[in-house]
Amino acid sequence: MSALSQINLAPYQHLSPISEQIYAAIKEAVLSGVLPAGEHFTDTLVASHFSISRTPAREGLLRLEREGFLTSASRKGFVVPDVRVQDARELYAAALALEPAAVRLAAQARTEEDLARLREILEQEDRSVAGAADTNFAFHVELGLASGNRLLGDYIRQVREKMKLLHSFHDQAGSYPSTQAFLTRSKASHQQIYDAVAAGDGELAELFLRRHLRIAQEHFLSSLQS
């Protein structure tokens, strides 16, 4: 039985057209691990499952393919890709190129609303270890938005979505153990970054962020190689 049976469009019915609902629902299923690496399905199967025509199903799937969340395979239609160590190196390199610039800008451009949203994310980190991947994603995306540069924020979101996908796949395989000590250190690092941004110190915020990203990269790569 296809893992598609675990997905429904109800949470996405506010989106239009229907292809957007397909895109959002399947993307979230890939990011959360509901659709695991190697899962394959056709646009015909998707259309049948959601009781829609084939055209919007295919449009949503093709967009996911363009963004790297699916790959096309002859006879199998679309496949959830397996993510390699090289992908991890490239994604962390991209984050190191984009996020330090964003956090330096954020230290000058952030609004009180930006700071309030970041504080809320930090509070969520303190309350839940189980949601660490989601709060980490939200913190880094919010920093990108706080830069005031919409294009830079969009690029950071795209990179962070791919990193979340990467971690999700390896969580399923049991090859990426996030220890309590690592999560505690990560939360403390987020607090340091926030404090520097709130104080308007872009240089210090960038220093903390670069160190944070390098530690996360080392932790992830070493967990894969071991």
C-alpha cells in the first residue's frame, strides 16, 4: 500500500489552484518522513488517491521535481530521492554563504515584531525536544526574514527546507542521532545569536552563527560517517 494513503488535502484546502494543494501536501509529507526515500508513485496514482484530475496532480509533482523534493524515474513516475553525504556538504556550504550575511543585516534591520517571533521560537525550543527539527528550521528561516532582504530570506528558506529533508531521511535510517547534549548546546547557541541580533551587534551575531553552523555540520557529517 502506498504511503500516499497517509496524506490528505484537508489542511491545504485554503490554497488555490488544486495543484498548489498537491504541492504543499506532498512536500510536507516528504519533509516529515511520511513519504520515505525510495517511495515512488505516478501522477495517475496521486490523482486517483485525491479524487482529482491528472493535470493538477502532475503540475504539483513537476514543481516538486524542479525543487529537488522528487526525482522522475521512467516507469515509476516520481521517486522520493535518497540524499547523500555530498548533498550535506553542499547544503551546509550554501548556508554558510547565505546566513552570515543575513544575520549581519538582521542586527540592523530587525523590528520588534521580528524579535518577538524569534523569542517565541526560543521558548518553544525550551518546551519541546521532540520538535527540535521544526524549531531549528523556524529559527534560521526567521533570521533570514529579519534581514529585511526578501530574496535572501527566500534562498535561506529553500536551503533550510533541503536540510530538513536531509535530516529527516537520515533520522529514519537511524544514522543521525541527536543527543540531548547536542540539542542543549544548539539551543544555547541560538540564544547567543538572538542576543547579539537584539543588541544590534552584527559582527558578533555573524561570529556566533558561523560557529553554530560549523558545529552542526561536523555533528551531522560525523554521524553519517560513523
